[in-house]
Amino acid sequence: MATNIETQILSFVRSYIEQNERGCPKGVLLHVGGFKQKDILAMLDAGTLESGRGSEGGIFPKGEKPTPKGDAPTLKGEAMALLRIIAEGGHVERNDAAYLVRQYDAECAARRKS
């Protein structure tokens, strides 16, 4: 049976996910929710909460973490592919580089909003 604090943390995390459509960062639990790190870590250790990284990052209630998106190309991966072409003496179209810059700027803007 969950303790009162566990119930409060789970409720906070679910509410955050519903409002923000992403996992709840640990910093939000600490600084906005006012929960103690030892309680959060205890729930992670017990498996009541689970965490993810990358685009599926954040903290989720057990069993509610989204499945990884798979092998979808990442911005970093696409940028590195262009750099590899350049490093090997190949030519990269200016439009390809400009597209990656726009994508990067859009990601940064989205992060600033959240």
C-alpha cells in the first residue's frame, strides 16, 4: 500500500505529464513539487517510479513510461552524418545544412518554452 507521500508524488507526476506531454524532470519534483530527494530516490529504487532519457526522458509512474520511438533519426545523428561527409572530403548541400540549423533552432525554442 502506498504511503501518503508516494501517493502525492505519483499524483504530481501524472498531472505534470498530462499538462506537459512529457516525463516529469526530477528538478521539478524537487523545486516545484517540494518533494524530498530521498523520497523520490526510494520510489525509483522500489520501481514505483521509472525514469527515461532523451526524447522519452523524465520520471513516470511504473508502467506508464512511453515506448521508445525506435530508430527515428535524431538531429544529432543527422548533423553527424553531414559532418562525416565533410570530413571525408565530400560535398554537402547548403539546403541540407540550413535545414538542420532550422531544426536545431526549433528544438531550442521548444525547450525554452517548457
